[in-house]
Amino acid sequence: MNEIYNFSAGPAALPKQVLDQIQAELVEYGNAKASIMEISHRGVDFMQVADKAKQDLRELMNIPNNYQVLFLQGGASAQFSMVPINLLRGKTKANYVNTGHWSIKAIAEAQRYCQVNICTDSTVNQFTNIEDFSQWNIDESCAYLHYTPNETIAGLEFDFIPTADMPIVADMSSMILSREVDVSKFGVIYAGAQKNIGIAGVTIVIVREDLIGHALAKQPILFDYSTQAKYDSMFNTPTTFAWHTAGRVFEWLKAQGGIQAIAKINERKAHKLYQAIDDSDFYSNAVNPKYRSWMNVPFSLADSSLDALFLEKSYNANLLALKGHKSVGGMRASIYNAMPESGVDALIEFMADFEKHYG
Ligand SMILES: *Cc1c(COP(=O)(O)O)cnc(C)c1O
């Protein structure tokens, strides 16, 4: 039987080594005489886990000292609320970039707190392109600018960081740790863990210190960055197991050579998959090549009546979860850090074989 490769968009595949490691640690963690899931978050064993994970992430992303790193709950979706709650700071408007599904969710939530100025809108090209930055309509009176560096569903990824005279906020859920990012260019970076960090439940928030302490009045205390920063993300019980798993993934990533090394592999994986798609008349991807995602590769078959057969055959060949999001249809291969290059090679081989038989 072929090796199993999981192309799920999220919750997504974990590195095999990490799965083996957390399995071994599940019943008895280190010297704790209990499972990592059974010990106090305030005890010395978990505190070490928490601090090490935070330090490793700081190292991996080269996070400057004037940023706090928080391990929160509520997913990226809770940040859709926490960003306006904390960053409006007396202003009434915010800039939002609409490049797809997750941008739209963030915008809808922000509109509950403030006026939203849409700087640019990729709806006009079905989220296959990003308008030239010089053409964007940025409102200088806004409190911040929010964008989604990688749109997970359409597979649309920025190759630049927008700049404006205000904090830049990025939902990096599906591209964090996939390539080098200059954290100092951002006011807030956030990411749910279940794509490229670990398991669902924990959400990483990297926030510049001057943006902490300005939350709107009468909001949930947990949604105030200053509460979370003051209590080291332990105002209440954190998601200990998800935090621990994230820490193991950070260690794994460091052992791979860090972000610089994994980025080279990610670029190569994505490039060869897009190349295979472009080289065939049977498969296609409509995204402007400049903005094609390294992490999520949607593609369609020339004859969509073959979709079900493609999914059945690929599943039987141990290539899992290739069904595209229902809003786009077709296929999507999510190839996060944990997807080995051999998985992409196996997919490309399968695709060529399928085309030969049915194309
Ligand atoms: C998956 C995803 C989300 C949603 O994350 P939750 O943790 O389910 O709230 C938000 N933004 C992006 C870019 C995503 O990929």
C-alpha cells in the first residue's frame, strides 16, 4: 500500500514525528507522572512547556522584543472581533482588504464595531487576482489596515506586505511559518493553529506592545489583549494540549532548519504542482501566477463530471481530502509545512495517471 498523504485544508496534517512524539507522551509526560492533559497549567511542568513554545516561536519568526506572543482560544474567528475591539483606539473606521472568503468574514465582524473602508476588492475577479497596490483606496483616517496574506479557499497569496501609516493587521492562519515574514512590519499577526501550527484550539496572536491596553469599554475581559498579556495567556485555563502540540511542531520546524529552510521546500512543492497543472490541458488553476498560494492549491478538471471519480480514485490511492471548498468546487491540495515533498510527487503522479485514463 502507498504511504498515506493528507491534503486537508484544516485541521490539517501534522508532521509524522510530532504525532509519534505526542502519542508517546500522552499517558505519561516527562517526569510529571501524569498525562500532559492531566496536569495544572500553573505547575512547573506545563509552565516549561508554555515558555519553551513561546521562546521557540519567537526564535523561528525572529519576533522583536516589543511584541507580545499570546496563546489564545476562539480560533482566528475570535480575532475578527478582538482586532476591532482592541485596535480602534477611539477611531471609528478601519481599512479592510477583500481578497476572499476569510476577508469577508473579518469584514462582517468588524462592521459590528466600526465603519469599514474596503481598500480593494477581488470579488470582481472571483478572487483570482490582487489589484496593484498603487490603485488601492486606503483611508488615512482609519485606525488600522487588515488583510489576509493567504486566502485558504481560493489559494490567493500576497507576495508583498501592504504599507500604510497605521498598524497593519494580518490573518496568517494558513501561511504562518511557511515563509519568512518581517514581523516588525505588523501591528498584529494572528493565526489559528490547525493549519500550519498544530491542532485546533489554540490561536497565536503576536501583538505590538503599544497596541495593548486600548480596548473598547464593556467588552468581554478575555477579549482585551491587555488581560491576556498581563496573565501570560493564562487568565483562565489555556488549551494546554494544543499549546503543547504547537511547541512540538516548533521544535520539529527548528530541526528542519527553521523557516528559511522550510520555505525553500514549500516553494519547490508549490512550483512543481502548479507546473504540472499548467502543463496539462486537463487541469487548471485560474489564479494569477504571481499570487498563487504556496499552501493551498485549488485546481479543476476540464470535465467536472469526473470530479467524483477523481476523488474516489485519489482516496483509494491514499491521497486524502482533495475535495475543493464548496464555494469553489473542483479540487484543492493543501500542502502545508507538514506535507512532505514526496506527497506532492505522489499527487502529481496520480494526476498524470488519471488524466491518461480519463482525460
Ligand atoms: C481557517 C481560517 C480561518 C478560520 O479559523 P478558525 O480557527 O476556524 O476561526 C480564518 N482565516 C483563515 C485565513 C483561515 O484559513
